[in-house]
Amino acid sequence: LADMLLTFGLVPGSANLFGATYSVFGDIVAAQYPELLKGYYPADQITDTSYLQDIARQAKPTEIAMNNAKPVFNKDKKIDVPTSRKAWHINFDSGRASFSPGASHQLDMLRRDLLVASGAAVEIHGYTDNQGDANANQRLSEDRAFAVQKWMEKAAPVNFPKGRIRIFEHGAQNPVASNSTPQGRAENRRVEIVIGATSR
């Protein structure tokens, strides 16, 4: 019961893992087979959790059972076996760690992807372009990575407990495009998300 309450986001502070998985893979199928799947109903229209909520009211799981159902992460352990690495171009205000108005869509997409991988540890690697002072860029890349972490932890604290996300700052290191053009610099201002398993 504790597992199911967490799966369907029925615990305060948790997100609907079923809904996230349904939407991610629904989008993939719709994109790959547009002739076969023109669209699909949102998760909240095809899911009935009333029976789970009734059971939970009658036989509420113990705190121990709830804690045992939640994944546990060790913030001191680095990811040994990465299963995914992807660059996300989340828009920030120029020279700052505050999100620009266009960032919300990318943040929601990232949150959804990380919910699907709910048992995996997460690393956020922050990068900047090469404009300005190198030390300031190093701090900015860290601040931006922390901003993404804080957004995730606030959006779904049960699914992003302390220790799940680790931060790495790289400043202008490891550019993925030339810093000599505005387009290249925009590509270099990014966060890379690595998910995977850690050693026990």
C-alpha cells in the first residue's frame, strides 16, 4: 500500500510517478507513430485512485512502512554506473542564477524525466560560456546547478530527498560548441544531468 500511494502521488510532497511515466512514453509513441496515435488522454483522466485512498483511510500504512517504501540515497556516493547523460538548456537571466520566464517548460520536462527514473541518483553538472571572469563563471555554474536542485526539491520533496541530487560546477570547461558565436555560447550555457546507480 505504501508503494502504491507513492507511485500515484498520494503522499503529501510526492509526485505522481505513474502519471509521469505514462506521459513520457505516451509522448514518445505519439512522436514516433503519429499516424497510429494522434494523441492520448492525460493521466488524470484515465486513472482512478479512489480505491487506494479508501484503503489508506481504513488501514493507513505505518511511518516505518512509508519510510521503507521511499528510496534512500547517500550524498557521499558518486554515480558508478551512469544510465543516462543529457544536456538541458534551461534559460537563466544573463549572468545570474535566476530562471528566465522561458525556463518553466524545460524544468517541467526535466522533473518528469527524473520522476520516471525515481530510484536513480542524480548529478547536475553546471556549465557557462567563456565570457567574463573565470572564477565568476565557476561560481555561476555552481549557483545555476543549485537553482535546478532547489527547484526539484521544492516541486516534489518526497521524490527528491536530500542526498539524491549532487552538484558539480565546471564553469567554462568542456564546451560543446564554439564560444566565438552567440549560438555557440548559448549551447555552452547548460546543465548536464547524469542519472545512474551508486555503489552501496
